[in-house]
Amino acid sequence: MLSFVLVLFFLSSVLAFRTIRFSSIQQCGPFNVTFSGTQPAALPLTLTVVPFGSSAVPLSIPLPNTEWDSETSTGVAITFLPYPAGTTFIASLDDSQGRSTGHTSDIMRIQQSGDTSCISSAEQSQTYTPGPPFSQCQPFDVTFDPIRAFPPIVRLFVPNGQAFSLDQIQEPTDPGTSNFTMVAFRGQPVVLLFRDESARLQSTNLITVTGDATSSKSCFPDPPAKQGPNRPKQAGLSKQAVTGIVASIVSVVTLLSILVVLHLFLRYRRSSRARGEILQGGIERGPGFAKPGVAPPPDTQPAQSSWNAITIINKSMPYPMEKYTSRPVSPYFVQSTPQNHDPDRYEQMQSLSAATADLDQILNASVIISDGGEGIWSSSLSPSTPHSQDIQYTELPSRTKEQHGATILVSPSSSPSNLEI
């Protein structure tokens, strides 16, 4: 039942033209209908003309297919209406199944002219009689002679609106009465068109639908809900999928961190082996020393051709047999004597003990020579040199002892190095 109602509110059908224009008309003059848009699937088209307020007969004029140009999607129909001047009517362009292809015309009136050649004297028969009231969404009756006619097909025309069929409410109990629902808003003008089994047409006068604010709206469909632009729904990830992705990322980051740390450790090990340095017990030892205090085995490698210079500051001469309170920080470095010496004792120093130069017998020195001052410390040392042996100091007349520094050059048996004592 709602099919015809949907036509009333939703014209956007694939069979509907975008535009339909009806020209004005004079008595016996041409009546032009132009239309454009999508070609209806059900051809040929039919021009339905529904006069009202007179005895003029409604017309259903078939239009040849040549009236439609499929290349330009436009069409033009020219015809003549056999109505006298003053006749009012509504027109509709329908497909071959009697469905409206667009808006109906507004209420039109035939204008006066001197041409009367087309006027017909035929009058429509009054086979069907619709009975009031014609109220919004209320039923109305159509009576007829059941001996002469069958229940009619009723079509409702709204000026400058829609044209659609009305369904019969139920099987009539009276064979001469049919019931229909007035699907129109209160205050709206409509025209009813009846068609019998022989395709004879009959129209009513212009009817104004009655009703008020309390009138039923049950015959109208609910308006469609407003919707935003259609957008594809984005499928979201499930909670399990998100958890799996996060766990995978954490695992990859952890593995990469382990690989980076392992790479840095192996790189450090290779670098340490290449330099021959191993950190053990806080003492940096050369590759030939097993532990502090033990002389390394004889070096079979050739002596180095260069000396490793160590920049130091000038300090006072060491005392013979002086004892030190801290261990050396490396096999090739011995702490210097304190600088606050008694000047009188300082003048008497003429020798340096081997114990001072070789703490804990770490050094395997062969020669100790001072490189600054007015004299030279000179002696040959070896692991067997007694610690009580003194290293004699020979004065040079060009310098004074006060200017003498404590930088002493130590030449070990294999790799010479500077020594500060």
C-alpha cells in the first residue's frame, strides 16, 4: 500500500526525467512538452491530460519513440488539445505502464484564439461518483453501477507535484462501492482520475483536502533520517591483534638491544687484545707481566725503535733510600719525592738508591739517566741489583742543584720509557 505513497515523496527514480516543461497553450494551438534526463525503460511515453471543472474528456496521448533523442537525452512532444478556451487541466508525462516520469504541470488554462477547428463536442461520462469527505489520511468511497462497470483504477494528481495510483483499502462489501484512502495533506488541491476496464477516463473537479492539526498522518511514510556523507567504515583491529603487535615490537627492540650490546662488547675485546691491555685488579699491565712484583720473561721481540715521551713537571731531587707510601699506578711510573725538602739536606744529596728507582722490583731497568739539571744520574740496574746500591750523581758546573728537575730517563731491557721519581 505504501508504494504509491513513496512515489509522492521520493521522485528520484531511475525512470524520472530531470526536467519536464509544459508550454502555455491557446485554443487549437500547439502544446509543447520538453523533457530531458534519463530515458525511461518503459517506452513509449504517454501524455496524460486531466481537465477538471468541465465536461471535457481526459486524454491519454501516446508519443512516438522518435520524440526521444537518446544521444542528447532530450525529447520534444507537440500536440493539440481539443478543448475550448477557458478549460483548466493538469498534464503528466507517463511511461507505458502509467507511471509518472516526473513532476506534473501546474494548473493550466487554455487561452482564447480565433481557431475553433480542433474543438470536440465529446463529453465524459459520469460512471463513478466519489463521495466526501476528502480528509487527510481518511478513507473515501467511490460508488458506481456494478451492472455497468467494475471497480475503478484511481489515480491522484497534485498540481505541480506528483501523480500516483491509490490502492483499494479492502474488498468492498457492497458490490457498487470501493474504498480508497486520501493520501494528501490537508489544504492540498488534488484531482482524481478514474479508469474503467475499457480504459475510459473520468476526472473529478479540483478537490481541496480537509483536515486539521489533529488529522492522522498514518498514510504518510516517515521521512528518511538525515545521514552524513557515505563513508566506508574503517575496520578496527581487535584487542588480540593489537596485543600481538605490541608484543612483537617489544621482542624485536629487546633483541636488537642485546645484539648491539654484544657487538660493542666483542669490539672492545678485540680492541683490548690488539693493544695487549687487560684490566685486572685496578692495575694496567703490559702483556709480559703475570702480576706486579714479578719480572717478565726475556722479551724475544726486537726492541722498539722509538721512545714514548711522558710530559712531567719539575720536582725536587729524591732522597737516597726514601720510602714511598703508595704503590705505583703502572709498571713504568713511580711517584716522585715530596717537594718540601730541607735545603741543607738537599745540598748533601749525591746519590739515589736503587730501591727508590725500582719499587717492588717492578722495573727491569738497565740505565737511569737524568735529562735536566746540572748533573747526571747514571747507573746500570738489573733485577739482581741490590736495593742498597746507590746511583751516583755527577755534577755539571753549568747548573745549580736548585735548578735541577727530577725527570729521569729509564731504559728497560726491552722497551725504553720515561720514569718520574
